[in-house]
Amino acid sequence: MDRTLRVIGVPMDLGADRRGVDMGPSAIRYAGLADALAELGATCSDAGDVVVPRPEGRDPESGSVAGRAKFLDETRTVCRRVADEVADAVAAGAVPLVLGGDHSIAAGTANGLAGAGDRGILWFDAHGDFNTPETSPSGNVHGMSLAAILGRGPFEGTDWADAPGVAPENVALVGLRDVDAEEAPAIRDSDVTAFTMTDIDDRGVTDVVDDALSVVTDGTESVHVSLDLDWLDPSEAPGVGTPVRGGVSYREAHAAMERVARADADRDPLAALELVEVNPILDSHNRTAELAVELAASAFGKRVL
């Protein structure tokens, strides 16, 4: 693979209910990420971890909107740091491989990619992440990350969330199966394209991902792929903070990433890949982190033959 990658760790768990995803970047590295990328022939460097404030002794309501966005000040700070690291990687000609951490870090990645021009976003997730502080039942910012990127509600016009170069009509969500009551109509009424697990059941994962890729590459220069490991069924990826039964299988996940790699080669360059919500505390023998490494390799072009 004739490509330069830069790994950026974001040990962040402020956006989630359960502690533990802050150890996700270390778990993914320990699972053999560097070796897997080297086997593909990639030139890879590791920028280390972004500094993340600890929640102990902090007020979760600080900076919250309507009392429903926990640790929003801290999330804003971290996303700005992520954006700076991602922008540095892009300026150096590298593809950022961002390791989470909870999914709120995606707002930082999306803003850091502003220099990559108009971009689509391919969002693999059990959840819509389309809440705003007013609609969120939990106040956890990882459930607002895509809404933040698109500048919905109080995120509009912010310098850390509302990502330039990303239009909702170039955003596709794949594999939804757990969407909140007020989140569902917001997704339906938006210009994003959403594919549920029912679509995957009816049509197969490759057809759905191909359609999603058509959406995110329509008139764009590159694609930001954000992969939440809870997209997979918990039987495959037990080490996630918000598992939901009925997700994709091991082979379906690899087939999807292989489609991403093929589209990258044929149409648009992959601007960034994000792997989030790996929680080693809830995992079994680092199984989910190892799966994250395998899926990253598939997204960057690994094949059986």
C-alpha cells in the first residue's frame, strides 16, 4: 500500500456513561495495529495520545446546554486538540487513523479534515448519534457527535463541532438499530441518508455499503469513515460501552471495509478512518480491539488473496 498513515490516540470517555473507553487506544495498539499496517506496506507513524482532562473533580454540567450535555467544556477542549492533530497529519500528506475513545471525538476529526476539501462521512454505528442537548435522554455527548458535526441546534457556528466542507446530503449512516424517540424524526427530516439493519437484512451488506458510498462520494473530494465497534453484534465485539443485539457479523463487517477500500482505490481517497468505543474493561481477551485492527487493515486494502 503506497500510503502514509498517522495514528492519533484519543483516550476520551467523557462523552459516555461507562468508564473504560479511554483505554481503547492502548488496547488497539496492543492488539498489533502497527504490525498489521506494516504488513500492508504502509508508512506509519504514531503521534501518541491527545491530552484528555480527567473527569474526577470536574463538574459534568460545566458548559452544558439546557443541562443536557455532560462535560461539554472538556469535550470542546479535546475536540480542538484532535482537530489540530488531524490537520497536522493532513498537511504532512498522511491519512489520520484516529483511535477512540468515545464517539464524541469524531467532531474533532471532522474539523481537522477541513483542509481536505468537501468530504462525505460514512458512519457505521448501531446508534444515530443525532441527538442534541435538548433531545438527548442521557446528556452524553457521544450520542450527539454527528449532529454536532453537521452544526445542528446549539452546535451551529461553533469552531470545534460544526465542520466545514461536510454537507448532510453527503452523510450516510449504516447499520442503525437503536435510535432514540426524538432522534428518529430528526434523522428522517434531515438530508442525511440512513440505512438500518433491516436494510442490511433485506439487501445484504455489500449492496447497502455500495449505496452509502455513492452518497458520500457524490461531488466530494474525500471520505471520512467513522467506525463505532458497537456496529457489530455483541457476540463479535463484546468490548463496547453500549452494545445492542442484532448487529453485523464478523464477515459482514470485513466485507463492508473491503468495499470502503475498493471505493477508495476507484473513486475518492480515504481522508480519515476512525475506530471508536472499544472498552477493554468490558472485553474478553482484547477480542474487540483485535477485531478493530483487522477491520482497519481491511479498510486500507488487506485481502484474503
